[in-house]
Amino acid sequence: MSESHPFSVRQQEYDRPFAAIYCGSRTGHDPRYMTLAAEVGRQLALAGWGLVYGAGDGGLMGAVAQSALTAGAPVIGVMSDVLIQREKCLDGLTELHNTQTICERKRVMGERANAFIILPGGVGTWEEFTEVATGRMLELHQKPMILLNFNNYYAGLIQQLRQAVQEGFLDAGELEHVVVTDTAEALVPLLATTLDGWRDARHLALALQVSDPVVP
């Protein structure tokens, strides 16, 4: 991180966990997606979590961050030089850091996060999901991951993963730590649950082993 950059502030210390939020920088056509994002931010803030995300003020990214700030949570934004001319940073962030590259941006977010939450989004969001899932498979981290399959948005992705299992390119157990849910209200109980208790949640690995479409 470049502390001399005009968008950067010094890293602070916190007595709470942080969730990295990956989601779209667009609003989507259905207004329920923005409502979902705002509720995710509010639920996490009320439960004592902080947020780390990509610093933008638009789309689902801006909605989840603004909602968390309004509810009193610290929110860390991480912006890349590559995007500064394309995205406006949200005002009022608790911390705002600049990185030179997208890869460094993702590294900083991953290091500050205690868990990963994936909301609806485009190819950038999908890439972030697969990167943290791969990192867990390779035992590079032990952090929980929650895929928010609101409005069945990720049914196609889950079906693709199921096909990879069926065709022998993926073992279902390699994604056993990814939990699928469809509501913002379910996030906090899932994050608070111990790994032993996660067997009662909707594991993606379990979903990959069944033949019926995944509908949380």
C-alpha cells in the first residue's frame, strides 16, 4: 500500500472481525439486489462485524458499504490505480487504501478479512470467488466463505461446478467449506457457527453431489 497516495490513510487496529464483500459495482435490473446489499451491510454491522471491500460508491458495492457505515460499522475500502479513473470512492470510509494493481488490491482485502461473502455480481465477482475458493482448497487460508444465492442468482455457477464434479475435474469435498444461503439474515448465524456446526448448513459440496437444481 502506498501511504503517500492522496486516497490512502493509515491502517487502524480493531477489536472485531471483518468480512470481505465481493459483489457487483452495478445495481442490476431488479431493485431487490440493492435492498439485499443494504441489508447485508446492516446485519453485519449490528452483529459487530466490520467490512472490507473495493471502495467504490456504485452498485451493490456502494449499497452494502454505506449501509454498514450508517449502522456504525467500520468499513475499509481498497482501491487500485487501475480503477481510480473509472470508479468513485465512497465518502466517509473508515480507512481508504490504494494499491498499484488489482492483484495487490485482492491481497490486501484477503489479509484484512476473517471471512468472505459473495453477493451477486459480474465476472470480477466470480473471479474473486474462485480465487478465494482455490486458496482454501490449497490450504492457503482457513477462512469461511458464504455464497449468497439470492433470487437463485448463482444456480448456474453451482450447476457448472456440479458438472465439473461429474466430469472428474473437481472433487466435491474440495469446496466443502463454502456455504450457500439465500438471505442476508442467515449470514450472521452462519459466520458465528463453529466449523463443527457447519455440517447443518447448506454446504456447496453437498449441493454438488445431488442431481436436483440447487434452490436454497
